[in-house]
Amino acid sequence: MSLSFMANRILRFCPGLNLDLIKSCLQDSYQQLCLKDWNRLNLQRQIHTFAQYSTGTVAVTADGTVTGTGTGFNDQMVGYFMKCYYDSGFFEIESYASPTSIKLKDWPGGVVSAQTYSIFKTVHTLDPSLKQVFDVVYQIPLHKRSQAYFNKIDPYRSTTSSTPTAWALAGIAASGAIQIEIFPVPTQVVPLRIYGRMGSTVLADDESPRLPEDLLEAHALIDCYRIKDLKDPGQGWDAKIGTQMQFFQDILADYEEEDFQLGDHNEKVKDMMGETGFPQDDNFGLSHDVD
């Protein structure tokens, strides 16, 4: 049920009220209700690690321009890191020009020729709908650490592995999406499941909420009745406010109980995933995709 549809339903109970004002009440109600600890707002997403790329050799000029020989760079590598083996540091790829030309950010000014290198990705930008991250899972949950911890034990990200073991929050992208770092540096592509929760969002006219529509309508209608009481005092709107508040509390209690049962089921599934006897192979995970 879209925002516009809900607004028109409420209009039947509050004739004469501006439709945009009703939509504003619905938006405010959605923002407030999303602040509650709903299991139904939990999300699962998937990302894939990036296998290190090191085909060919590179030359680097003092301004950080990389010219490759036998390389196959692509524009998706922008934002990844490059390590050139004349130095232990790693540098972010700032821009892409061609399969044999890229530009590095914050290059210290050295000149390099005919050097081996590797391009790797440890920082991933998540789905913007995720506003909190609880777990990152590859067969079993990865350990949550901090980037300060990674910087302490491996400042140059020289540790590599085919199996990631830890993750850390890595800030917020320009788009507003959460970023995480995976450790050690992945040497192959593996799928990672991200468990988190969506935050409150602004609904588009044709968009449906992730919370029950009748709960959202019940909450918004309280404010709509208050507005009508201010505009038309003495017309019985104050009595409707009290009745509607009780109705909202009743329906809220029902949905909270339903949500609790939903969360209890999800926790049982997650507990099973952590047991030693629980299958840990990829085939099981692919055939038992629990949202």
C-alpha cells in the first residue's frame, strides 16, 4: 500500500484536510515508528570480495599516474587500493583512464618503472538501506574489530588469505551508505552475508512502508484528528483523538507481540548457524537462504 493510497484512506476520516498535510503526518509517523526495535526492519544483504589483480607490470610518475604494461585496468577499480612493490604502502585508485592507465591518490612522489604490483579491495560500501550492521558472515560470523586494530597489527595490509576472518566499520561513503573493511586482504572472490537493520526513510508517493500500513495509518490519524480539532474546535474531534489513541495502543501491542515472535524465530535460526554440527559449506548456505 503506497503513501498516496494511505493518505487517501485517511482523507475519508478527515474530510477537507489537505492531502499533502496528511502525507506529512504519515511521514512523521513512519519516522517515529521506525525508531522502535522492530525485528521486521532487520535486513540481510550480500557482497562479494575482490580477488587481487596483479597482471603485468606498472610504471608510476611523480604525480601518481600509473602506466601499465600488459594490464587490464577497469573503471570499477576506482576506490580500490594498489600496492606497488617498491614500497610497503598502499594507495587508493583515484581515477581510471584506460586499461593501461589509472591515477593514484596521495602518491608520495616517487618514480617507479617496470614494477610488480597488486590491486585489492578491502573496503566495501553497503546497500544504502542498511543503517546498522550487526554481523558479517562467511560460513560463520567474522570477528568484529576496529580499523585501529587492523592498523596496529597490519598497517600495510600485507596479510592475505582466501578466507576472511574479521571486519570493521570503515566510515560513511559520500552517498551516506555504511562502509566496512574486510580482513585479511582477500585473495579470491567469496560471498559475505551482511546482517543489519534499516533506518527510517522518507517514503515516495508510490512506495510502501516496511511496517504494517494499518499501524502507520492509526498513528498518523491521531495527528490528523488533532489538526482537525484545531481547525474546527467543538466538532467532536477531541473525542475522536482519545478513541484513536486507544485503538493505536491496542494495534501496536498486537504488532509488537507478532514482531517478538518473528525475532525469536530468527534468533533460533542464527543460533543453529553457530553450532559446530551446523553445515558450514557454501552449498548449504545457497540452498537455505533465510531472509
